[in-house]
Amino acid sequence: MRPSTVVSRTLNLICVCLILLALPLIVIAQDDDKAQPQATPAQRPSPEAAKPDAAKRPEQAASEDESKPRDPMSTPTFNGLKFRSIGPAFTSGRVIGFAVEPNNPSHFFVASASGGVWKTVNDGTTWTPVFDREGSYSIGAIALDPKNPLTVWVGTGENNSQRSVSYGSGLYRSDDSGKTWKNVGLKTSEHIGRIAIDPKDSNVV
């Protein structure tokens, strides 16, 4: 055999031996790579969003409350209002007549079927009861003396006959625009539905 041939075969044999020795190392290295888990990047906890109410300062909250529209039916809306009497408005408080001063129409009387007589001197803004101390609260007629508006005539006893009708105690007259009254008769009439005064003679009623 030629020397070159021997050398060539020897080199081939060495290469095969090296390959056979290296194969186990390559397989082991691949197994180690598969066994090791891949490291995942650690996730940072996301910061919680600050709650709107907690983040607000007291000054900001107060300013926002003032800017909000207030309830129109709240207590501050009615603080300036006070209850006041505006005349007979209860059940059976039927109005049966008016007596108006001819020279001052803002002064007049109102007669109620079961609420007495009321007077106003400011065109109905306020009212004053002027017949509460007399013998009957049921009124059937009211009239002013055409020659003297300070003289007021009141006939008691409602002029409407119905199941809730009340009877009166006669005819009354006031000479001081309702401050004081005097019973002038017809105490047993029970109902007076009209008062007529002679425009020429105030003594004829």
C-alpha cells in the first residue's frame, strides 16, 4: 500500500471517531436547553388610578358644590316667606257679599256665609275680622250707607237655604267702619238676605 493511502485512511478514521465522541455532547446540550424554562419578564403591578373623590382637595370640592344648581324646592328658597291670613278660605267659608267704599275702593268689607265679616284697607293684601265678637258668625247681607260709608249694616243668617245653612241673630249696625257694632232688631228673623237703604234718607232701611 502506498503511504499516501495509509495517511488518508488514518485521517478519515480520526474524523469519524471525533464525530462519534462529539454527538453525545451535542445531544446533552440540546436537552439542557429544553429543560430550562424561559425566563419571562416580571410584570410590574399597574398603579391604581386615583379615585376622583379622593384626589380632590377640600377647596375644589367646596367650589364644585357651590357651582352646582341648587334645588329650587329646598329650604333656602322659602326662608323669606311667612304664613299669613288672607281671609276666610275654610270649608263652608262662602262669600255672600261685598261692601266697597265709593270714594276709596281699596277699602271694603267681605261677608262670609259662615265666617263673619272681614275688612281690608289695602285692596285685599291683608284682612282683619271685624265681627268675631257678635252674636252670629253666619252672614246673609252687608251694605254701606250711601251718604256715610263709615256706617255699615250687616244682616245675619245665611241667605242660601241648604243642608249646612246657619241662622243669625238679627240686624247689626256699625257707625265707625266696623270697630264696634250694635244689634238694632230682627233678632228672631234667623235669615236676612238683603239690606236696602234709602239713598235720600239714611234712617229708612
